Amino acid sequence: MWYKAIYLNPGIMLKRISILYFLLTALLFPSCNDYLMEDQVSTLTADYVKSEQGIEDLTRACYEGVRFIFSYEWSYCLTSFGLDEYTYGSQTTWLYYNTYDPANYNSSPSGSGGITELWNVTYAMINNCNAAIDAIPQVQFGKNPANAAIRMGELRFLRAFYYFNLVQQYGNVPLVLKSSTEPQWEYTRASVPEVYKTIISDLRYAANNLPETTTDYGRAIQGAAFHYLAKVYLTRACAVQEERGTKPTDLDSCIYFADRVIKSNRYALEEDFGQIHGVPVYTQSSNSYALSTGKNYRSKEVIFSAQFDDAKANMGRYGNTTHLYWLIQYDTQAGMARDMFGRPYRRMTVTDYTLDVFDRENDSRFSKTFKMMFNSNSKASADNNTWTSTNAPTPDLFGKPRFALGDTAFVLVMNDSLQALTDNKMDKKFRYKVWPRYKKDISGKVVSGFTRDVSPCMIKQEDPYRASINETMGTKDGILARLGETYLIIAEAYGRKGDFQSACDYINMLRKRASFKEGEFKPLHWYFENGLKADESGTYDKIKVTPEYFTTSNYDRQEMFDKVNAQTPQERFIHFMLNERTREMTGELNRWTDLQRTETFYVRTRAFNRFPNAKESDATNLQPYHCLRPIPQSWLDAIHTNGRPLTVDEKKAMQNTGF
Amino acid sequence: MKLSLLLLIWGIFILTLFDVSAQKHNVTLNLKNTSIKELFNEIEKQTDYLFFFSKEKVNTEMLTSVSATNKPVQEVLNEVFKGTGMRFTMIENHIVVTNETATAASDETNNRKRKLTGIVTDPTGNPLIGVNIRIKGSAIGTITDNTGHFTMDGMSEKSILQFSYVGFSTVEKTVGKMPFLEITMQERSKTLDEIVVVGYGAVNKSDVTGALASVTSKQIEAIPVKDITSALQGAAAGVDIGNTAAEPGSLPQIRIRGNRSITAGNEPLYVLDGIPLNSGIAEISPGDIESMEVLKDASATAIYGSRGANGVILITSKKGIKGVSTVSYDSYLSLDSRLVQPDMMTGGEFAEMVREANRAAGRYSTPYPDPQQDYYGFSTFYSTKDPSGWAQIAQAYEWVDKANLIPKMRATTPTEKAMWGVSEVPVYNASNVGGYDWLSRALRTAVTQNHQFSTTFGNDKVRALFSAAYLDQQGIVKTQGYERLTLRLNTSFQVNDNVKFGVQNMASLALKETNVDMFAKMNRQIPYAVPYDENGNFIEYPGGSGRIYNAINDPKYIFNEDRTSRYVGTIFGEVKLPLGWSFRSNIGLDFKLLRNGQFNDIGATNSQASVITQSNARYYENQDVAFTWDNLLYYDKKIKNHSIGLTLLESMEGAWTEGSEIRASGLPYSSQRWFNIGSTDKNAADYFGSWYSHQARQSYMGRLNYSYKNRYLLTVSNRWDGSSVLAEGHKWAAFPSMALAWKMHEEDFLKNNKVLNSLKLRLGYGQTGNSAINPYQTGGTLVRTVYVFGESAASGYGFGSLGSTQGSMANKKLSWEKTSQYNFGVDFGLWGNRINGSVELYLSKTTDLLLNQIIPSTNGFTSWINNIGATQNKGIEVSLHTVNLDNKTFSWTTDLTFTKNKEEITALSNGKQDDVANLWFIGKPIGVFYDYQYNGIWCTSEADKAEMAKFAAKGSVFTPGSIRIKDQNHDYKIDAGDKVILGSGVPKWSAGMTNTFSYKGIELSCMLFARIGQMLNSNYYKPTLSGVFQSRNVDYWTPYNQDAEYPRPNVLQESPNYISSMGYRKGAFLKVRNIGLNYAFPKKWLQKVRVKKLSIYVKMVNPFVFSDHFEGLDPEGDVMSYKSVVCGIKLSI
């Protein structure tokens, strides 16, 4: 009706019929019609995406999500916690990621250790990718026409990367391949085979369209697509009980793409295992730490990595925070103070499995992964730490400092349980504090000398280049794919095909690097592992693997195979590969996906997630269904079916089994 | 308006004050050809007499010659005035001069010959200044002067004089033959014929058609409040005010008739002198406020259209009064101290809790204190040594050989023996455990002082008020404080009969120091620990826990200061047009600049576990600028029984927000704080940024007031609002309203009712809106993401980000949130208005809620803003004023307000379906507590063990000593299905009661305030019990104390499972808000020292709080709050 129209839009009425309006407003405000227009000044709207620059910016935004797993407590909670390699430390915020306590874990509350955050952030990133993928065909790339295809390759690589993360954590997930312009309410979870099919299709597109090199270090290039294709095919091939849509050719595809990475000659193994992440090296003269690689090091072994930087402006919300979580409480020991070595968050402690899976005598990866000896970095604290009348070896030392700044302050010793020491003996015998793996208490009982505060310290992620001692924002790139892993992938593929010799050939390339080279400096703990003084021989021969490892029992760590009931050569091979992955890659945030991929999550966590020398498992509520994360409850609460939210039963049906 | 015209005719009174102590009546004069004016001056010089006359009528330039020696003034004047037609009247020491001929001429028709003087006082004898005096049925009138005196002529003996004064009952007096009148006016705080301010105008209270609550300056000044919101607490029905923070400078939360909006805000609109305020009211000094009117129902608020949904508070600042010049000074001093005492663990209790927490983990082997284990535990607690902490524990033992940890032993009692199975235990007395009173480092008795100086002046052309107010408030938490200086200048100029201009200005500077919350920090310190060792050395980790750093030095290292500069000004012009029309235009400007500076020096505790090793600073500036331009046309006409009023408005508003922020670390020296950020040794900022947003509104409004026979009142209005923040095509909306009122007491059948003096029924309906959402939501925004390729920055723009801010999804249909409200009200007065009050019933429905709707995150967004759902509020409000006792010297009055509101969500995005993801439930208030229900603690009894086994079989593992959760659905599995709504933070009802007793100049008043039915979720009731952190002294479970409220402490847990279920507490409370004793000095004494008014008072503010279920903190806001003892003085000359 005309009067209703006028009522709802007074402008019409007032303009047409009101003299008053002209008198008061038309004369005063000639530009009234524009007055209520919204100008975007400091913000950009969705329309920006439909330009070349918009695509470039959006593609960069799609990379941000690869930092997720190096950010905040999510990093270790979703990758390393509550598994075979590490159990909880003394300062655990998200204990239930280790104990699987259903009271907290199953409801996956947001603001937690990451189950909900991973879901939300990853889908936000997928939406970014989809928006750009949808927009590229409509945009004229005038400045750099070639970029249209390259960006599309990057975007599809990233989308595959994100779905790969999702499917390995949650199993069936909704497959969203179009960007949202208004809310969609009804979702179903696509089956795992479908998700893998999409991932492979995206990665194959990327492999065909990505360039071999880039000037923007950190962008996805062809090698990265090959590596992930190999990894995805291997994952699909691993399925025994799970349905992943495995094809008989998957192992061959895996070998093909892994081989293309290796043969591309764009990547090379570091000579020294310690050069991959850099080993924190203490320098007595400056009383400071630096990495053996130096600052801003880019290993030639790295295929794809989350980029971080030491410029605060480039750090984003968290920076790389992984340096925090494995550190032991070194800073309150006698002679010690907190320094650039790091902040001891003490979230995790090594398990017996992790300590014993290494040939600690001959495999240098142990000492390049775990720090066992600390030098005094505080003069005041060192000076205060004096010999007393009861422990001074000679009377003249009484009252004098036991050691000076820069001297060894404490060591962690991997002794045998049979030669356990007592605190008293150690106190008298050593100038520095000794933390033995086993010691005798006053009653003579053998107990663990390690605590959840102090145990061998995983150092791969340490970052002495942060802005200050207590800075949580780390600067090191987070390595997501490196050639060492490509070797492990191809070896596993050959092994799974039954070709143990080829598998060993690839493993031995890593073992060769892992060994102590002839003339190489041996760390202090060498002497506790029966090493002989002045023995400068190489150790490769002692750690070389042969097919007998898998076909004959009593090789490698037999008691470990027993614990996980690995009897046939194929079972032994699979668990050997997982053991080898610990030795090569522990602390590199791959563990959850490796156990999930090999369907060994339950058996290995149950067998190994325990504090050193403890009888009880720390994963107290572990159930086989924990091999998948629960779907975030907030998402289940939000989705609809038939235009209405789900009922309790429907939500349960949408949730992973068991939760 | 009429008053000012009248006074134009009357001219200027010349007022002078004289010393009244000595009485002189005789004069000695020798004047030749001197003007009468000079003669008067001379007489005034020599005597106590004071001349009153009108310049217009008395020709003071007329020359005369007088010679007199010590003659009475009367004789002198008789001679001078002989034959001039001038006359004079002497009343006390006033001489009123009039012109016989002039008066006679103008009075011929009316026989208005009488002239008289008089004085108006209140019941205590204090003069009333500025009382309106009017000859009934005419336009002639005057006002009382500084001393309460008035002079009038132009009336007959039969004329009736009407005396009216704000806050007092109108008095009518027949002139009669008396030359001098003494009028005593009775105070009436709630009268039906007060003038009240409504939107875009003012009306007699009896003509109000909507629901409003009015609070006068007298009520505001009754309790020394620091902000104007607090003055409304318990004083206005329908207004719920709750303090949520006790730190100085923070404002309480205010809700008018409940929450209706979920995301678009529930803050009412504040309008200061006609200008809608955009950024808060913290800077306004309560002493500057003349009145506050709370418009509650939609028929009243609809004329504020899109911003009226949450109620409107109209604030009117004090203005100059014509004919009155005063200087006044109000001041108070307040001593504030903590209101409640949190019951924390003592050193001994804490030590025992640590032992129990270790016992639960198998790390402490004896059920009694054992020095060997204590030594290990407390001296190397978490492997950080603190010998001083251990020394405090050691005091509790009696030692045989302390060095070797051999204690004195005692035999166990039979009970102990049965429990523990040992025959002797170490002698240990927990109360001997030492420690330190950490809270003494946090709290203090704080001193607050407030000074308000104001002066007013007014004549027929110019009226002015200026005031300066200064508040200096110390927080009871050391390191917190608030300082505010407010200057005000209000002036108006009457240019001529038809044109008036005016300006109201407020400028304010406020400084708020939050620095560091030492209460929270000190409350966390371990109670058995000491900050310094016996040599006076600082202990980094007192008590040895590596997780709690000694925060005692934080006040030296942590600085956080807000500085707010605010200017609010209006300039207006009024023009009278012919035919009953008038035009008004006002332009208002609201400018606010907030600067925040933060500085953390090396040594400041970072979280609680460590100290920062490099200093950092933040400099933040945000400015909010808003302008309003209103053009108004008014029309007033009265034809016989019909009276019509019309208001037309055209208005535009604009608001801008912009600011910048910079943060840096590694600053070389501490004295610079945040003032030299460029000096960072990194040569780069850690963060820098700036922002901008703008929104605009445009409005038209029309309102018609119509009344018939002054009995039937009708108000109809409509407002059209357009807002820039809404989507194209959805920017405009119309907000209509209508109200009817029936003054029943004007009807014949009630007119002479002895009991019922007044009765008015009101019925109103209106629609209001809310678009208080951020701009730029309709287009969908991108967010900047941070990334780097190699070492080159590679920032992007995307929809989602790993950062804390996310892009938003465009909503092209975003529109207004609308509230429709019905209101039924009754105003009544009984027994000569000994009892009067009003009752309101209302129902309001809000639809198209602007909701941050959770959407499946697989969209790439976790939420978007949308118009969905509906809420409803219904309630009843009662306000009552009773005069319980009233005689000449003693009176007792009671004011009562009662508010009951039921708030509920009636529909959501999915219709009548609950939205668990957002905690929105149909039929429940917004923001409920939805969680597991606490059901005691599991014990070791067989019954409990059997139950626990059933739970364990389903995967819910419990152990004795853990919290038992009510299994709501009896499926022996604790999961999301067992969460229930436990309560909400919204009170069921609240009430305020003020009793005032007056005896002569002494007034005693007491105000009570209650909020009933709300629930709190308090961290204070959720101790971690992990043997690490200090906590409330709770009754926790041990194998020997099975009947406990709280679970067993355990070092292996960060906090007990399901501890969140224990934080919900009933928050009902009754507070004594104020007990005050006020003494006003009698006028007779004050006159001698030329003082108009002097009173002193002593008050206790918030002296007591009563709560059944919540103690240790203030149940009003779950915070540490304070009570005050206030003494003050009010002086005016």
C-alpha cells in the first residue's frame, strides 16, 4: 500500500509532501542521501578477493594455518602427548590429553588443548582456500598471468594438507569444497576413503602445476606435493582394520612419488643429524647458548615448513611455541639460572620406551635429541653451592664452591638399574649434581632417579634466538616435511611390500648419518654407556640394519616387540619402523599421525605411556576408540538436519564411536 | 517563559546585604539637589534599612534636598515623598518604595492596590531561595531572593498568592490586610505536580502518560556516590544496578527492565541536557546533576527510536536561577575499608592441605605430620629450596634434635591409634606454623575526598552556573586509585522576548590507576611462606614452589594508567514563532580521549610463576567523537477544554572512533614509563596499529500530546530512524508509540474524596529499536593474517585466521532489533498524599535479535551476526512514598521501590529449540549457568563403592574423595546429557527502602537494598586443591574426614575433576547501603555570619551486607569491595 511504503520510508513522504522538510533539512543537508552510506576505510570486505591482489593476499592468508601445530599448547597435545614416546611432566595443563579422562577429554571443550581449535581453524583455512579457488577463474591476472595456475596449485596443496590433518585426527570429516557466502547448516561427514580421494586429487593437481622452485621460501613447490603424495599413499596403504579406500597400487604410488623427491636432487640429507634442527651449544666464554646451525638456518633437507621469523611483526599470535613444552627444570638446580636455553614448561617427560629404543652408545641421534649435561650459567648460584663438612672429599675443600661458572652443573645418567647409586654416594663423589636413571633410596630400594621435573631433555625445538629469556614466541621454522622422512616413507613402502632389503638400504642411509663418525666428539654419557675413553672409531657398522632384524627374533629391542606382541616379520617390520621414527623424528610432532596411520595407537600407548621405572600406565583411561579425536561438541550442537538441530541420539550417531 | 516576561516588566531588583547585628534607625543627612537614588544609598549606608523598588515605576533620578540630624528614617522619607505620588512601606528593616500614581493607573480595573513583602521558609525555618510566587489567575509574579524574602504589589486584598517550589507542596494564601507574610512550605519529595523532563521537552508530572522514574539532586546527594549510576541503585524501581568491580573508577552494570538483547547491548541510552552520550558517563560529577529521569516503557522511549530499546536516562545538569546568586561548597572525606574478609587458609592449614595432596598421590606416607617428609617436601618443594619456608613449618614441631630432624614424640590417643595404627607421633601444633600476612601488602584503609565548588547567578537576561568538582579516590587495594576533575559552565541568554540562546559545557579529566591487582596477587601467595629471609634477603619463590613468584615488589614495577579527557557541550537556540509555534535547535558535541599507558619493569611478575627480564610498555590512545544536531518545532494550543501539543524533530548524528596503539620492549630506563617508547634497544616496536570506524544516524520524529478537560490525556508519536551500520535496503525503520492516561481524580465522582487524593491510570504501547552493533558487519570483513616467506613478511588478507580476530561473514539482510512494549500504570495519592506512589505492569517482546549466531564452523566461520530469535521481559514495579509521621518538629518518611522482572528467551534461530552451543535456552534468561550438578563427595562406604563400580563400567571413573556429580539421566555415565541449568546471574527481584527521620535540623536516614534470586559463579569457591595454590579454607575430604564438602586435595591434578560444579552459589543479599546523619544549622545562627546554608553529615556507606550462601567476597559482584565512613559539609553563601 502506498501509505505503508511512505510510513516505512519517511524520506519519500517528507521529500514529497513536507515543506517543513525542505525548510529544515533539504537546505541544510544537501547530501542527505549519502549520509547513511557505509564507507570501508580501515577494513576490507569480501569483494576485495575478486582482484589479482586480493587472490595474492588470500593465498598468503591460507598459509597461516600451517603454523597451527607449532602454536600454543595444541602443538604437543595433538601430536605428542598421551602416546608411547612421552608422558606428562610436572606442569601439565591439559593432563587429560594424556590420561584420556572422559570427564574432560570427551566433551572436547573449547579453549582446551586443541581438539576444537584444530577443527575450527582448519575449516577456516579450508574456507580461505575454497574462496580463492572459487575466485581465481573469475579474476584477470594482469600483472603475473602465470601466477593464476601457480596459486591454484598452492591452494589445492594447502587444502589437501589441511584435510590430511583433519582426517588423521577425526576420521570421517565433512568435505567442504566451496566457499561459504551465507551459512550452511546441514553437513554430513564424508567417509575417510572419500576424503583421501579428494586429498590425492588436490595433491596431484598441485604436483602438476606447482613450480620446482620458488623465490618465496616457504611456499609449496612441486617437491612438497610429491612428498605429501607419497605420505598419503602410504597412509592409505597402511589400513588394515580401518577403511581408507586403499588401492593395490598405493604402495607403488608411494614409492614413485617418494622416489621423485629423492631423485629430484633438490634436497639432501644433512651430514650431521644435529644440523637439522640445530643443537643448543653452550659457550663458556660468553655464558650463552647458540644453535649449532646458527640463526635463521634453512636445512637443505627441508621440503615443507611452517615459516617463523625473529621479527616480532612476523610472529603472529603465538610464534613457534614448541620450545617450551619439553624443557626440564634446569633453571633451579645448583649453579643454574634460567637463560636463553629456554623456559621450562615441563609439560612432558620421556618414557622408558623412548630412552631405551635408542642404541645410546652408537646412535648419535640420542645425544643430539636429548640434553643430558648442563653447564653452570650462574656464578652466584655456583658460588653458593659449597662443599659441606659431611660431603667434602678432602677437609680443605670444605666451604669452597663445588664448581665454577661454566663447569658442569648437573648431568643425567642412564645407568643400569643394577648399579643404582645412593644420593649420599653421589653427593660425595661428584662435584656436580648427578641425576641417575635409577638410584637406591635409604631403605636400599631401587627407585627412579628421574622426576617429572628433571629427566633427559628433548632439545630439537629449543630456540635461543627468542627476544628474551621468558619470551614464548619462538623464531625457528617448524619443519613439516624433510627428506629424512621421505626415506622412512619409501623404506616403509618397500618393507610393506616384503622387500626388506630395499627398505634396509634406505634406512641405512639414515643410520649412516646417525652413527658417530670417525673422530667425532663423543658426549659425556657415552662413558656411562660402556664407551671407552679415547675411542674415536665410527659406529656405523654397529647400527647398520639388515633384513634379519625383521625375520629373526632377538634383534633390535626384543622386549619392546614382545610388549606390543609383534611376532611375524611384517608386524616386526611395522613396529621397527615406528621405533626408527622415534629415533629419527621424536619431538617433530608426527607421532600421533604415525600411530594412527599404522593402527598401533592403542597397543603402543598402553604398552609404553608410563613414567620411567613406573609400573602403572599414565594413560589411565585409554580405550581403543581414542585412536580418533572426538568431534567437537560445539560443532555437533550447531549443525542441523531437516532444518532443525540434531537430537541427542543424532549427535551421538554423528560423533565418533565411544565418545 | 511567562515568568521571565513578567520580570522584564518588573525590572531589576538591587539587592544588597547588610550587617544585621546592630539596629540603626536614625540618620543624619545634608543633601542638596541629589537624586533619590543617592538618598537611598546614603540611608542604606547609615542604617540597617534596605530599599526595595522597581526602577520602571519609581523615578529615582528625581532630585530632592534633605537636611536632617539624627532623625528617624520614617520622618525623613515622609518629607521627601510628600506630593511626589511615591509611597513607602517599612517592614522590619526593609523599605519598599512604590509609585502611587503608576500603581493606581494600572490597577483601576482590578482594584489591585495592596503591596506586601514577606519571607518563605522551609519547616526548619531556613529561607527558600527562588520560590515562585504568582497571583492566582494572572501572569504577575516574582521569586524570593537570597534571603527568602520577596516583595510584590499589584494585587488586591482578595488576591490569592500561589507559592510553588520544586520538591515542595504548593501553598496558596489569600493576601488579606497583612503587610508582611510569613510562609512555611512543606517539603514533598514525591509530588504529582513536579515538572519532569521527558524526551525533547518537560511536562507536569501529573500529565505524564508513560512510565518513568525520577531521581532528584536531593536523592543523588543523599549517598556520597562517585558516579551517577550508583545514585540510582535502589532509588528507581525497574532499574537494576549491580556492582561488578570494586576498583576505583569502574562503573556498575545497569539494566532497565531486564536484559533483552543478547549481543546488541543492554546499556540504556544516556542523554545529557538533550545530547545522547556515546561513550559513557564516568566523567560526570554527581554534584552537577539537578535530576535524572529514567524512561522505562516504550511509549516514553519510542521517541528515541532506534536507541530507546534499553530505556533512556535523561540527565539534567544544574542551571543558574534567576534572581539568585549563590556560592556553595560541598565536600566530603571518606574512609574506605574492606567490606568482607575472605576466609583463606592459614599457614598451618595450608601445610596440612599440601601433605594431604601428597598423601593422595602416595608421596606422603604418614597420616600425621612427619618432620622427615616435611623437610623434604617443604624445604625442597618442587625442588626449589626455601629454607625460610621450612623454618616456618618447623616451628610447629617440638624438637629433640632439629638439625637431624628428630622431633619430640607423644603417645597417640586411642582414637588416633585406631585410625593410624601407631602408638606415638611427633608433637605438632598446626597453629604454630608461622607465615606472613600477605594481604597487608595489598589492602589498606583508603581515603577518598571530594570537593565541589559551584556558583550560580541569574538576572532577566543572563543566567549562569559554573562549578568545579574534584574527586580523589584511593582504592582499598593499594596501587589503585581514581582522580577526576570536572568543570562545568552552563549559561543562557535571553536576547529578547522571543529569542533565547544557551550553552552547556562540561570538561573533565580523569586519571585511573589500576597498576596491579595486589589483592589477587597477594591472595595467591603461600601463607606459611615469608617474603624475606632472616637476613632480609628477598625470596624469589617463597615457600619453595617454583610456580608462585614473590609478587611483593610488583607495585614498584607494574604501572597501568588510564587518562580520560572528556568534553560534552551543547549550544541551543530557541525562537518563539507566531501562532503558538516555537523552534529550537541544538548542536551537541561529545568528545572523549582515552589514553592508556602501561609499563612493566624488569622484575615485574609475569603471570605468577616468573618475572619478566625485559621491560615493556604500551601507549594506547582512542578517541570517540560524536555530534548531534536536533531541529525541533513545537506547537502549543489550548482551546477551551482541548489542549494540543505538537513536537516535530529532525535530527542527525555522527560518531567516529579512531585510535592507535604501540607496544615496545627492552626500554633502557624505568622513569620514562610509556613516554619514550622510541628508546627501545630493539629499534622497533613489538606492535603498532591504528583503527577507525564511523557510523551515522538520521531521524525524524513527530509527537502529538492531546488532553481533554485535563482528564483524558493522549500521546502519540512516531520516529523514523536510519542507521549506517545496517544493510542497504534495511537501514530505515519506524518506531511508533501511543499512550493514554486518565486522571480519575479530576472526575466529579472522585473530586472530593477524602481518602483518594489522586488516581491516574496509564496505558501505553510502543516500539523501540536497537542497532548497537559494530559498523561494517554487513559487508563481510577480511582480517589481516601474519605470515612470512623466508625472512620477508608475507601478510595476507583472509576470512579466517590463527590470530585472535577473525573476519566476518557478510549478512546482506542485517536489520534492526525491535522491542514492543505494553505498559499499564497506576499513580495514586492517599490521605492528603501521605501515601503516594505508582505501580507499573509491563510486557515487552524483543524480536529480530541481533545475534552472534553460532554456525557450524565448517563454514569457515564460527559465528555470524543475524536477526534471529526473540526475548521477553515482563514485570511489576512499585514505588511508594509514605509520610508515616509528620508534625512540626518531627517527621518520618519511607520510600520504597520494588522491582520484579522475568526475563526469558522465547525463540532462537531454530524456533523454540534450545541452543546449547550458546547456552541459550527457551524460557530461561540470557546467560544461564549450565553445568554438572554437585552432589557431594564420593566416600569409601560400600554403597558408594558399588555405585562407583557401576559408573566405572561405563567409563566414568571416580575415586573416593572425588566430586560426585548428579547423574541426571541415571545412565551411570557422566556426559553432556547430565548438564542442567543451575541458575542465572539475573535476580528474581530487587528492592530498596529508605527511611528518613527529621527532627528540627537533624535528619537520620537509612537505606536498605536487596537483590534476591540470582546466582554467582565464583572462582573463590573453586579451589585447585593441588597442594600448590593458596585457596579458600574449605572442608576437604580425607580418609578420616569423609563427610566433607570439598574433594580430596591431590598434587597430581591441576584442579579436581568437576570442580566447576562447586562454583555456583546463591547470590541473594541484603545490603545496608547507607546510614546517614545530617545536621543543618539553624538559619538564625547562620544569618549572623552571612551564610545561607550550612550542614554537616556523617554517613556509613555499605556498612553491612547479609548473605546466606555467599561470604568472603561481596555477593553483589563476587569481588573484594569496601565500606565507607564519610563525613561531609555543605555550605552556601
